[in-house]
Amino acid sequence: MHNIQKITDDIYWVGGMDRRLERFENMFPLPNGVAYNSYLIIDEKTVLMDTVDTSITQQFFQNVVHVLGDRKLDFMVINHMEPDHCANIGEIVMRYPEVKIVGNAKTFQFIEQYYSEGYKNNYYQVRDSDELPLGKHVLKFYFAPMVHWPEVMFTYEETESILFSADAFGTFGAFAGNIFADQVDFDHVYLDESRRYYSNIVGKYGIQVQSILKKVSVNEIKIICPLHGPIWRENISYIIDKHDKWSRYEPEKKGVLLVYATMYGNTENAMNIIAGKLAAKGVTDMRMYDVSKTHPSYIIADAWKYSHLVFGSPTYNNGLYYQMESLLKEMAALQLQNRKFSLVGNFTWACQSIKVMTEILTGMKDFELIGQPFELKSSLKPENEKALEQLAEDIFMSLSK
Ligand code: FEO
């Protein structure tokens, strides 16, 4: 049974959802599932915009066959070669042997690496800014390398001003019937997951995202069709502004994220006291996480959101507690920039955690240390009060600037 929706008179959503997959890329938890979007344009020529993950192949083909009816498929545009979108290329070619696979040189290189060299006769290679007339509609291809892989293209449909944006403007989270952002409470249902998706999947490539945003902004954009998550046809500047800010590494909010590792609760106590002191000074909407409990993708998403980050960790094996080290290294690999940070380091006989955290964080672009790192000797004592108060005051003063 098909499950399709209309985007416009001639353009259909033929994707599907997966709520069974535990982790995206086998890394990122998916508590609300994920949507794999694919689109079909019916014109003098028919065009499929990307395929879907293998988990929903059956649903996908029921959708495609229903919309195509007795038409053949003329083109399949591959905007992105990651297998969550291109896993059905082979099946499409088998069913529609004359289909032309639209891609660039890198697309075809990756098709051969992942699947087969057997589709060479189907290749239809495009260059940056090439156009493909379909009848009423015209597609224009904009190369968007490293958003999120090197072969990525955006495809702009000129007649109806639709941007097929590959991974950009995507989010984790399956649909509950509504596929349009204006049909849901986006801020409540998707925004946090959109930020988690952006920061963890595309976060490292801010420069490339900025460059493609400039490139496509010469066109009017009435609809954005991403490969994951809701389709935008209203208030488009809202989601473009979010991506502009995220890709410039500009915090969305002046605020405090506190992240700690703790073995026996002593580092956690210090972090709670700092947060309490900040609250007493009037700081609101803080976030706090235990690195051993919360998946790093959620913490990284909030690090993208907030301006001030406070990290607390015990020394472990004469280095840094592993989960904290792993989190900070992941954040550094994603090249987060332009944040203020403060440190709490706990130890019983030799303090190494502050040294290692400082090394990682000062290696990140425009990261600035606020206040004196607080050295906690095993557990808090009344004489620590002054140093903790001073650290909270320094953070507060920096926030108030
Ligand atoms: Fe949804 Fe980069 O793939």
C-alpha cells in the first residue's frame, strides 16, 4: 500500500520512516526515529530525487510505482551518495533499465565503490550550475562539497523555486503523518533534534555550509526539500537563519552548559554548587549533563546552542576520565568554535584533568578560558567556598558582557 504526499501539483514525497533503527550511522540514538525523504517529479520527463535506506525499500517502491503509474522513470538524481539515501540505486536500475543516473564525477566514483561498475551506461554527468529541462520544470545543479560528503549536490527546481537540499536543513525524527514544518510545532517537536543532527553530522563543515548558502541565495526559495525531516514551505528564513548561525559557530543563546564526569559524586557536587550560584545571580535556562549517562550527541548539540561551557572531571589513570576526554575530542573534531569555557578538575593525589582539558579546549578556535580552573581535592570543604563563588562570579560577569 502506497504512502505518498503531494509537495506541489507535479511533485510528490515518496519517502518513508524508520522507527526501529536504534542509532543513525550506528552512533547517534534515534528516540523518535528518522525520515528518509525521496521525491518524484512528474513532467514530460520523470525524475526521482534520491532514493532511501534499505530499511524502507518495500514502502519506497510501492510509493514510486504508484506515482509513476505506467510511466517509465527517465532520471534519478543522486544528490548524496551516503547509503541511507542511495541504497536503492541498483533496484531502480533493475526496474527501469533506461533510467539516467544524474550525478557528478565523485557521485559515480562512490557508486562504483559502494555498489557496482555495472551502471556506467546509465550515467548522466553534470557540472556545477548545469541545467536539466524536464518540460515545465527545470533542474539546476549546485555542487555542495562536504555538506556532508564531497559529492553532495543541491538541486534547484527553477519553475516552482524548490531547493532539494540533500542533508542540509535535515533533522532526526520520523513524521507522524505531517511532512511539512508548518504542520507541526517545529520548535517543540524538532528544533533540538535539528540542532543535534546539524552539529553532529554537518557541524565540522561550517565554511562549506556558508558557501552553499551564499551560492543558492541568488535564487528565490519557496520550498526546501531536505533528505531527512520536515519540508519547508512557510517561514523559510527561520530555518535558513538557524543554519546560518550554526554554521558560523555563533551561539544561539547567551547561557551556560555544565558537563561533568563523576565517580563518587564529588565533582557533581561542585558543578551543582556552581550552577546554584549562577542561578542565584539570575542566570536562567542552564543545562547540565553527566558524560557517563548522556550520549555525547545531545551534549554537543547544546554546546552548539550555548555560549558558556563549564567542564568538570576527575583525573583518571593520570589523565582525563575517558568519557570526558572522548566528548572533548569529538567536539574538537567537529571544530566547534567561539565559546567561553571554565574548568573544574578533581583529584586525590595528582591533578591531570585540568591540564588535559585545557590542552584540548585551548586548541579549539576562539575558545577562551573564563576564571581560574577550580582544583578540587577529592571532596568539597568549606574553605572551597570562596574559589567557587569567584568562579561563578567570573562566569556571570562574562555572560553579562
Ligand atoms: Fe542522511 Fe549524509 O546522509
